[in-house]
Amino acid sequence: MDESTVAIAGAANGVTIGIPVFNEQDRIERAVRSAASQCERLVVADNASTDNTERICRGLLAEFPHMEYIRHACNLGALENWYFLLSITSSPYFMTLGSHDYIDENFIETVRGVLAADPSVVLAAGGLCYEYESEEVAGPSRDVAFGAWTAGRHDDPAVRVRSFLFDRVRLPWAMYGVFRTDAYKACFTRDIPPYGVDTVFLAKIAYRGKIVVVNDTSYHAWIRCSNEPRSTYVERLIGKKEGEGVRKYMRNAMRVALFEVMLDSEQPATGGERVALRYKAMERFGMFKRKGFDLWFYVLYAPVKLARKFRRFRQKVGGGCAA
């Protein structure tokens, strides 16, 4: 295959890029073009878009013969569409690209090289740049803290998980890196609660293997500037509206799942260590209760609640003094 053919058909590098899309007529072509020449297989899964997304994607099929366009008959929800893309992937490496985002020209070559060089690395992500919906509320154009995160390279899974969950870095963006497909499928399972799916999934990935952030290339993320209510977020994920009671259950399920990952990674030997870990998790994530009677929920509820209130009060007082 000569260079001109590769530029049109894609690179034979064992990478599948999946793009889940719904009503992104203004940005889907840019996303496709940024990825097409960098992967062996490109799949666009359309969640029954009602704008011109379908027409644009079908128009790109002739230009990129390794591209597939699959349109669902109805909106399955963002999460189910994600599962679908993963289910039809058999290549060694897999990446999801947001339909309103794009990647640098050297993105796949750079991050795939990290995976190929070290079998213990299961996820390699690029640096993170932002593109804001509105210039009036635009913030920093690059996430320096994300690119500086190195704890994911640690040999100890407990250190990786602890850093991922407790360090003040927007690490869920690592979701848009290149994964080893077997690790992705092992961790991105249907028992993950829809609310906080990215956080739980990446916590599992951090437990399974190393995560490397490479600053020599970037993922460009489009940021919606409207304050999306939780009800809209959940509806977008699962494709239907749910009441507040269901959403509270989903949030609790997320916290339980994160605690389970912490238990697996820390492997506390004694009951006292388990209680301490539970206290730490409740202080960080908020209250959560397992199914059935949960003794430690009731034992720790009051002190954890008081500790969180005291911490907020101290931050408020400290902020006032600084000002």
C-alpha cells in the first residue's frame, strides 16, 4: 500500500476509532477527517440524528473506503450506542472520538507507540485542549493539570486508583484515549451504573493497568457552555427520562462501584482498614449505601457528614481571609 492510498484508506495499525453521534451536523465532518487517515477502521454510529448528520456522513463514505456508517432506527441513548461500537470491534486497539471533537494529525501514531512499547500500559491519552461553545465564557485553552498527571504510570494499582479518584485533575477525559481493546471490554461492562460511567470505567482501567498521558499530541474537546441539569444528562445517557428517585439510585450505585474498585486495589487485610477506607470514600464521594442493611453506613454517616461540613466551613473561612 503506497502513501497516497494510506492517506485515503487509513493506516494499517490495528486501531479502530468509533464515533457515536447524534445531531452534530456542524462538527461531525471535522471529527471524521481528523481520524480517518490515522486508523485502520472508522465506524460512525448514528443515534437516529434528525439534522443533516446522516447526509454528511454518507457523503464521506466514498472518500474514505474504510469508513462505516451505521444508523440506528431510534435513539438508543449515548451509553448504549457506546456499547454497540465496542461490541463490533475486534482490533487490538480501540478509541472513541467525540462527534464534536477532533485529534491532532500525529495523535494515533504517538499514543499507539506508547502502548506498543510497554505491555503494562492499557490506556494512552494525549494532552487536552478545549474549544468552547461560547467565547464569552471561555476558559483556559489547555488543561495543564491533566497533561502533568503521572501517577497512572505507577506499578502499584492502589497508587493509580487512589490518584485517579482523589487528585484534583479532570481525568475522565482520558476516556478519549487509545485503549487495548481486551482491557476496554473487560472493564466497560453493562453492570457499570449509567451515572458516572466514565469515572467508574476509568477507575477499573487504572486498577487493571497503567495509564499514560502524552503531551506531544492533543485531543481537542468541544465544551458545551450551558449548565446541563442532571436530569438532561441522565436522559442523554440512557435515551429516556427518569425521576429523581432513579437518579439518586444511580448516583448511589456509582459510589458503591467506586468503593468496590478501591477495595480491590487496596486489598485491606483487617476490618479496621476496611472501615477506614469506607470513611475515606464517603468523605470524598458523599454518602452511599449498599443493598440491604449496611452497618458501616449508619456508623459512619454522622462523623463523615460532620467532617465534610467542617471542611467546607474551613475552606469558606480561609477563602474569606485570603480575599
